[in-house]
Amino acid sequence: MSYLVLHVRPYDFTADDGKQVRGSSVTYLDLGGPSDPGELGHAPLTMSVPDEVARDFREAPALYDLDFRQRRGKGGRPTLTLAGARLVAPVQLADSRNEKNLPK
């Protein structure tokens, strides 16, 4: 299923416990997902991904096939993660196309 990826923002900081935290935030739209009653349009979703997954994103905005997986979270509850992404097609939103070389 294709998702419209709007924005990918890398982050790299030292947490309070001294551990280095690296990855990227991915903001996307689930164009096939239902809206809640009374809502119009598609609310953006944001997910943090590790560097190895962030490398799959080469341009935005663009349509991507996203490979979602589940992992065991706190208390055995399922947690949604992003395992990979494949570019389907770039999207032009009124001169908004932005290609960048993300960290390799």
C-alpha cells in the first residue's frame, strides 16, 4: 500500500542518560485510511525510524510503499514499526519537491 511521505527529519542527540540517539522522524499520510466522523481530509502521522530505514527515503514529498511490522512492546502489547520503504513516485505539491542526500 502506498503512503504519501511529506517530510523526513534526521535527529542526533545525547539523551539524559548519556546514550547517543540517532534516527529520523517520518511524517506521512495514509491516503487509504478512514477519517473520524466529522473530519475532512487526512491527518498527518509521524513515526521515528532508525538510520538504516531512513536511508530508504531519497525525496519528499513522494509516494512510498511502506513495510510496517509489529514488535513486542511494553507489557507484551504490539508496537508498530517501519521496516523499510520503496519509492513509488515523486509528488509535486506546488513547487514543494525537495530532494536531499540523507546520511548514509
